[in-house]
Amino acid sequence: MRTAGAAFVDIGELGWSLYLSAHLRWLKKTAAISLAVITSPDRQCLYRDIADITLDVPADFYKNFNGEQSGFGLWPIRLRKYLKLYFKRLFPDGYLIPDYFNFDCNRKFLSNKVIYEPYKYSTKLENGKTILVLPRCRNHATFRSRNLPIEFYEKLINNLCDEFPDCKIKTMGLNSSSYDIGKIKKENYENGIKESADLQRFIDECQIAIAAVGSQSAPPKIALLQGIPTFMIGHEKTRHVQIDNWMNTKAGFFKVDEKAYAYILVKDCISQIIDFIRGSI
């Protein structure tokens, strides 16, 4: 069988989708091969103008594999050896999943084989100024230790509404992986947490955002990639402010211990966030 092109699957953590789309962009510009991707409809916007073929994840996948998203694949690790067997039969003839792509948490194969660029907007937004709050909350036992307390986000939002009355303070994310903060009654607050994913909408919202705030996770990294001054809270400052800040966007960071997200110094952190945003306007 003649090889028609390279095939990839994007079913893991959203942050790893950023690595994968950058790798495919590098392949598109440097290798004379066709590229095919299987991913969810929500993530297909990351591969627009990159992949030659984009296919939906089959509905029965979620019945057969119910692991937690982790790296390029799923947790627990034992599922990974079955993922390639499942997906390779779904691509057109001649499209092969590279040997180096094994649905794990290893990014070494990327090396310098990546090209990062802002993602394209689907519509033009012009009116208003928004501060995006990205309240990550993963419930799986393996990942929930990195959740900040919901009380932190509630105090942050109230403070941002008061400090920046001319801006809309808007949360964005999914119910399944974000705090749904609906009880704040401020005129300039909007709860944008949704049941269904709308990644392109989040990317589009970056056009009118003057800043973004969240714990270290994929949405703040996307905001940085789109050129939005972004403040992160987490335990890996160098990685998120320098290594994975591909556009060298202005970034702030409040460091916490990897095992102590729940004990963040709320007052100090919010003060630094407000100063960061004031300095970014």
C-alpha cells in the first residue's frame, strides 16, 4: 500500500492540542505529504488550513473508551496501546499514524518540529473591552489537586468588576472542566461557562480581551498565543511564562506549590493580578 500521508488523532488534553497543531503546521510547510486528523468538531478549528482531511471522532469511541484526557491520549496508561489500534482503521487508505505518535505524555518527538502561530478568527469582534477569567476545575482524582478554590475566583471576579467598571469581566470554559460561577450579581459580569465546547468562540473573544487570568492550563496558553496579556497561577513559571509563551506575549505569574493550590494566598494574588492588568491597559 502506497503511503498517502500522515495521520494523527487529537483526543487528549487541550493544551497538548496546541503542540500537535504546531507540529502539523511544521509538517505542512516542510514535508511533501498530505495530513489527516481525527478530532472532535470543537477542535477542528485548530487544524483549519493545516490538515488536508479532518474527520470526527466516532460516537462509539466515547462508549468504548471512558478514560480521562491526559497528554496526547487518555488516562489510565493501559488504554493507550488500544487507541492506535482503534483509530488506524478509520483513516483513508494510505494514511498512516507515525510510529512516534503513541498517545502518551511524551513530547520529545516534537523537538524543533513545530511552528506556533495565532489561530484564525472566524468573525470580527470590535465593540467592548473584556477581561477573561478562566476558572479551571477538573474533578478526576488524578488532576483535581491543581484546582484553585472556587472562593478565589469569586473574590477575583468581584474585585475585577469593581476595579475595572468599564470592562466586561467574563468567565469562559466548559461545565465539565470549569467552575460555573453564576451567583455574582455585578452589571459588568458575564458567566460564559457552557455545557458544550465552543473553542472557536473563545478564540474569537480574544479579539476584544485586554487581559486573561487563570491557573496554568490550556485556555491561558491560547490567550497568550493570541497576543493577550495573561496572568497565570501555578507551579511551573518558567514553562508557562517563557518556554510555552510562543509569541512572547506579556505574562504575569503567581507561583504556588504543586501540592498546595488549595492554599493560595488569595489577597496577595488578586493584588498582583490587578496591578498586572492596570499595567497592560
